[in-house]
Amino acid sequence: MKPIRKFFAVFSMLALLTLTIATPAMAFDGREGDVVVIEADEVVNDDLYVSAEEFTLEGTIKGDLFVVGNVIVINGVVEGDLFAGGNSVIINGTVMDDVRMGGAALKLGDEASIGGDLLAGGASLEAESGSTVGGNLLYGGGQILFAGDVADDAMIGTGAASLSGEFGGDVRVDIGDVDENSPSPSMYINNTEISIPSVKPGLEVDEDARIEGDLIYTLTKDAAIPSSVVEGKVTRNEPVLDVKYSKPEPTQAEKAVSWTLDLLRTIVTLILFGLLLGWLAPTFMKTLTDKLQAQPAASLGWGVVAYVAFFFALFLLVTVAILGAVIFGIITLGGISGTIIWVAILALFAAVVGFVLVTVFLTKIIVAWLGGKWILGRFNPSLAEHKVWPLVLGVVIVALLIELPFVGWLIGLLVMFLGLGALWIWGRERWQMRST
């Protein structure tokens, strides 16, 4: 959504919320319920506040009307302002002052009359021929189909606009970049009281329309504007890219610096974790590297098995937890069901965190340490048994290989499987020893 459309929509909603919570100076009436109807012979002499699933006004409101609901239909008269927020808002009657409304589907019927300004925000606004707005029109939303009359200026921010009514002032329409494949709100909003029309993306001005002022529109291409429609000047503006919403393409030098910094961060992180593990669990780390050195092919195969087994175990844990919670819930042991759910959530969290730490750090450190020992052993066997240098050399090589274009992801995958396999073999042997 373009910035100006966001502005209109947000402004509309803020206006509704602000005015809804404001404390009125005069007395007011309040109604609520699933269905609220003000009958044709009923007159409300104060402001009226309504919260309902369905609201219909057939009578007269002497003050302002504030209404929130799913379906809102105004067939009667509001002598003050109308503030309406709902899924569907339909005005067929008269509002003598201003209208502020927001919703998915907004509609002005052919007999709708608004004495002041119309400020609206929603997915779709439709105004039938015969409807009138006595002040200004300000709309922000998905699309607008306006065949009614506006006495003063109109400011519209949308993705699709079709104008065929009469406008007494200037008309400004901001559309920006037209996406011909953009779906109409009628394609994905189907739970409204009224049928949402389908408006073609872009700006369309009917030959029967009339604009007494200037027409200023923002669009990536010229719109077909009939010459007899606009009495003033027609101006097309190119959309202005807001730098706050776009990130400039980095230069090659910036890409190189970013790549180098990422590589250095990876190397330093792996070295620090490796030294920490070597200090806390030297026997464990040596055993893993020995397993990998002695059984590289088996480690690769068992690594794939371990990877698949982890996700199967997660699925099994979730399934068991759900079944356990349902079973204990059926036999009215809700406390046990809740305990099962919480234990399962904690177990899932611990398993995922542990798996990420192993695959992101431990597997790379195992392979790097073994690789560094193997390389240094070819040149200086005594240095290959050092506690630091084999790790440093191996980490640098592994980090560089993983960052290679096109094949780096594959190398990283192989490193992860090798490390997981060594860990799997170590764990399996420990399990067998305990069983014996």
C-alpha cells in the first residue's frame, strides 16, 4: 500500500477511535444488542451510541450517531455527524453534517445525502448515481467506484478508481504503480452484506463525469481522460519513491565489505565456541573427532538419519502431547491435560534450541578441528596436537568453503551431516554400553 493510502486509512481509523472515546458535552442515548433497529416513527433527541451485530436506522437522530457493528444501514436521518465502523456500512438516507466511516464494504445508495464532508477508509467505496456529498471527499482504500456528486474537492488514495460523477472542485487521485494482476477486493472479501464491485486497477474517468476544477493524478502511465470532462488543468505526476521504504542496491564494494564482515563474525564465533567446548569437555570433543576420522562414510550416512529422526521425533512428541491432552480432557482431568501441554511445549523448545546449537556450531567445530589437525599433521605433526591452532586453521577453511558461491550451501550441508553422524555414533555406543 502506498504511503498516501496508508495515511488516509490510518487517519480515518484514528478519527473514528478518537471521536468514539471523546466525552460529549450534551446528553446521549445508548443501545446495544445483536440486532438494533430505530423504527421510522422513532426520534432520538440526543446523541446516540450503538454497538450491535446489525444496526438499522429508519427514524431520526437529532444529534450525532456513533455506531460500531457488523452491518450498519442508514435509511433514516442523522441531523448531526455520523461515525460508523463495521464490516458493511450502507447509507441510503440523509446525514446533515459530516460522515466518518470505515469498513470492508462502504456504499452510498442513489438517495444518500451527506451535508458535510465524507471521510472514509476501507477495502471498497461505492457511490451510486444520485448520491450527494455537500463538502469534501477524502478516501483511502483498495478501490473506489464513484458515480455520485461532490460539491467541493476530492482527495483519493487507492489502487483502482472509477469516476463518473460530478465534482465541484479539484480532484486529486494517487494510484502510483499499477499492478494489472492485483486482485479486486471482491475476489477475497465475500462476507459482506453488499456485493463489492470489481474496479479495474488504475484510473478510469467516464465521459459523463464532470470536474469543475483541476484533475491531478499520480500514476506510472497516462490515463485516458475525456477532453470534455475536466474544466481545469489535467496533470499527471510520476510516483515518488520514498527512500524510507526502499533500500538502495549496495555497490560491489559494499557487498565485498559485508561478505568479509560476515565471514569474520562466523570465524570468531566458531573459534570462541570451539575453545570453550575444548576447555569444558576436552574428552568429549576428542572422542567426536576420532569417531569422524575413523568412520567418515558412516558418519555422513548416520548424519542424514539423525537429521530426519529429529524432525520425526518432534512430530511424534506433538502427536503424543495432543492425544494425551485430549484423553485426559475427556475424562475430566483438565489439570493433567494442561500439564502435558506445558511439558510438551518446554520439551519442544529445548529440543529445537539444542538442535540449532548442534547444527550451527558443534558440527562445524568438529569438522574444522579434524580438518585442521589433518592439514597441520602433513607439515608439523607436533603442532597438529596443539589445543588452539588446529581449530583456528580448520575454522577458517570451513568458513571460507561454506561462503563459496553456488556450492557453499552443499558444503555446509555435508559438514552438518558429518558432525551429526559423529555425534550419533558416539551416542549410540554410549547407549549400548549402558544397556550392557
